[in-house]
Amino acid sequence: MDALPSPVDALVVGTGLVESMIAAALARCGDSVLHVDRNEFYGSDGAGFSLEACAAWASTPKETTREATTDEAQAWLGADARAALEAEGLADVAVAPLRRGDGFAAARSATPLPRDWEAMDAETTRVAAAALADAVAAAADDGAAAAAAAVVDGLVSAACATAAARPRREMARRAKRFNVDLDARALFASGDAVEGLVKAGVGNYLEFLAHERVFFFGADGAAPVAVPCSKRDVFASTALGVVDKRRLMRLLQFAADWGEREVAGGDAATLNERALTASRGLRRPQNKRVDGDDAGDDDDLDAPFVRSLAARDELSPLLARVVAYALAFVDDDGAPRRAGLASLYAHLRALARAPEGSTALLAPLYGSAELAQAFCRAAAVRGAVYALRTAPAGLVMASAAGGPRRVVGALFATDGGGHDLVRCGAVVVGGDYVAHDAAAGTATRRIAVLDGPLRHGGAENSRWAAVFEPRSGDNAVRGFVLDASTYATPERSSLTTLHLATHGGDADAQFDALARASARARALGGREELWALELAVPLHAGATVLDAVENAAVVARGAPVWDLRRDLETAAAAFAKLKPGAAMFEDPRAAEEAAAPAPDDDDDDLDDLGALLESLDGGAEG
């Protein structure tokens, strides 16, 4: 292991999206940051690979190492290092071991990736030649007409064999040209996520394309419903009756008003549309007076959101489910109305800024893994040091003068069997590196390469989002379909990738739900999964040994969401613990420059020159 810098202001363990956000914020504050990850890639469980690398990673046996006990960890801190800490006045010096696993509960290929596309070509040629040879042999014994028919049949069989093998051959031959995400994400076209990216200064590292449609797949197995994302969509929808359309518009107006008052803190009495176009305008006309209940009053914000849409807002059963799961993006039947309205309001805000004819969901080009890497780049520009295949074995904690316990350093294993101490002023640790005292279930994902685009309503939709209504007691399945327009698949390729995710307590039941969702989505175009990968990662809940440590923050993995708002909220909470009173992504140097008095522009010489020119001109006219 190369020598790591010591001391540093902050040590960040794990390069997941939230950890990378915090590293960028700390570096932007001027802190020296050491950012490490035990994996050989950035992004942790949100990493991105080529298809070839992803298949190789999934097929590599994961290490199973015994976790060290607290007593064993105490011996990692040598006597000299312990004495040096105590000489600084530090007492109660102890080592807290970190977990060694890779953070994945399961990673398995449901279908293998063909490795040798040249062998596939040879097999295709053999099948085609055999079909043609059979036809010629049959023709030798038959009349002219039968012979001609047999030859044609042979040629058709040969062509079919070649065509059937073409997508799989293309996938295998161009496997290095895919960008496969382990955790496909999107972000709203406006809102907290976009503002966070702008403030963090990572916009130059990222590009986006809007998803074209959102489809809702009901639990009844009926054809999917195209979710209306504008006034034009609402009134053009053939899935909604006239009464449903009016009630939906009234609900959207109400949610926007409620959100302005309860979420944004604005005055709901005079609302402005703020740059909404005619087709995007889902709220009230500009400056229309809002009275009574319409201003945002609600009788039961704790009621289940789905049921309240039918009982209070009088939506039909189908429309209530579409709004809850595919417009408000709630996970289950038990989500409270307050949370549903807040999420619906965030979506409406984003729709107001979304491109015409698309959704409010933006897909990152080259994959969602670019998000974490963009924050890492922003931190590196500010001086952060990065080390992959490197992670501390344990954290050294101590207290000074009877004060609270703090992390004072981290121990990194050396090739000789010892441990080096890296001193740090604060530490941020990914949730997979520490033990939690409660179980929160598992998040599961299914990633598949399909042999062509999917169709709905007679049209191809190359980039779209899908929501699958949960069965009783389950959570919704959400997903994205991506193609070469986002560089998820090779350029000028008709192959597409399908990303599905859900969460719950029983991983096997979730994998079954993801497989069913894949089958329903693929039925739109009669498509086949050429390759698929199943992943499971644990969700985090409960206390950790670092919660009471004032200069340590643990990044717990919550239930999967599409947008980055929750990631930013988690990052902001951790940053606030380490930097009380500081604004996240604020550059103190820029703030000082802005607050400094403007230099006194001494223009006396220019004034004298102006007077001279005026005198030469004979004075002012008039």
C-alpha cells in the first residue's frame, strides 16, 4: 500500500453517491480530504461498468472473511502509537473495527454472457449451411417445383438462424461499449437535486436527456397506462374519462397550492405559474385568489395516500393508483397523504421546467455512475486524495480532558501484517462498513440487456420509466428503459437495457417480482433478455457505534428512490454534524471575496483625459 497522507481534516470511507457528495462539500470548504474505497471501482453499489466488466465482476466469487472482534482490534494499534496518543492528553483510546465485506448480499447472473462471439458466428454459419444442405439433398429427389420450394425453405431457415443470432452476437461483440449501472437513477428537471448539482459545481461533468414517457403497469395485468405529464397529456389521454380528467386537474392544482404553502413556505393566496407553458400549466391561472380548503387545508394528512385519493379527491380506482405510484412515486399502500402530496408537489415543480413532450425525469448520459464520479472529480479538483482497493480496518477513538469521544485516526493494514495510523479530524463512513443493530430489509435490482426496443401504442419509446403497482404487502417495482441515445448501449445499436428495482424483507420474493415485471415490460415488443444480472444490497437501520461520536457520520442506505433529493438530504445531515453552521457546497473563499469591499476605481486620469478630448472638440454640443 502506498503511503497515505496524514494528518487529514477528513477521511471519507466509501465512494457511493452520498459519500462522494460529502467529500466534495468538505473539499469545497477547504478541508484536506482522504477518500478511500475497498473496491477497485468508484460508486460502491452504484458503480458503472462495461457489460464485459460487469459480467466478469458478477461471476467473480465474493470474499467471505471473518469479521474482527473488538478485542482483536485493540491489538492493531501498536504500543508506540498508543503511547504517542496518550502523550497528547488523549484518554480512553480504543479501536472500533470496521466491516470487511463488499456490501452486496447477492450478485448473480440470471443468464450468462456469451464470451466467444467468433464461435457464435461459426455456429450460426454451421446451422445455416446445414439447413441449406438439407434443402439441396431433398431437391435431388423431387420434381422442379418441389426442389425450388425446398431450396427457398432452406434459405429462409438459414436466414432465420442468422437473424436470431444477430442481437446476441452484437451484444457479445460490443460488450465493451455498454455503460451498465448497478443502480440506475434519474433526477427531476428542477428542484433540490438540480440546485445541489449547480451549487456543487459538478454541472460541467454531467449531461442529461429527458425520459420520454412514464408507464404505469397495474397489478391486474392490464395494458400499461401512459402517465399524463402535462395538460395536453391529460386531455389527450384515452385511458381517462371526462370526469376523471377534471378531477385529476383539480387534484394537481390542489397539490401545487398545498406544496407552495406547506413545503416551499410560500403564500398560497397569490400563486404565480412561474414560466409554465400552456401545456405544462397544471396549477391555477396566475394570481388567482385561493380560498378556504383550496389553499391547502386538509382534513387528514395521516390517512393512507392511495385511499384518500379515492375518498377525498374522488378519483377512480385506476386513476388513484396511477397518481399515487406514478405521479407521486409512493412505494406502498401505507404511505401517508402528507408524504404523497409533498412528493407530488416536487414532481409538479419539475414538470414545469421539463422539456416539452417529455417527462420531468432526466437520465444521465453514460450512466448514473457518472453522478458519484462527478462529485469525486469536484473533490479532487479541490485537493482531495483518492485511493481505491484501500479501506481502514478500524477507527481509533479517544477523548481529551474528559470531553466526548472522538475519532482521532484510522488504521490501515500493511503488507507486513501490521497497521499504519492515519490521523484525521473527522470521518464519514459508508453504511456497509459498520454494523447496525436493526434489520431494514433488502433492496433488489434486475439489470437486463434486451434484443431490441419496446413498443407501446404503435410507437417505439427509447427512454422511458416504468412503475409496477405493488401487490398487497409488497412495494412498487420501478424501472428505466435506456438505449444508445444515453450511451447505455453501443452507438447505432438497437439493443436496450432494462433496469428494475424494489425493496422489502424477502429477497427471493423480490427477485420473483422483478422477473415478472421484466416479462410484462418485454411483452410490449416481444423482446428477449439476452443477459440479466440480479443484485441484492442490505438496507440499513438502527444505531451504530459511531452515532454518539461527534466528529463521525455514518451514511445509511435507505429504500431505493429515483430522484437525488433523499441523497442530498442524507449528505446535508452528515455535513451539518461535521460542520455545524456551515452551508453545504458553499465556498468560504468565494464568500470572502464577495463580502470584500470593491476596490476604489480611481478614474481621475480617465476624467482628465475626457476633459481634454472635450476641449479639443470645442465643448459639448448644444
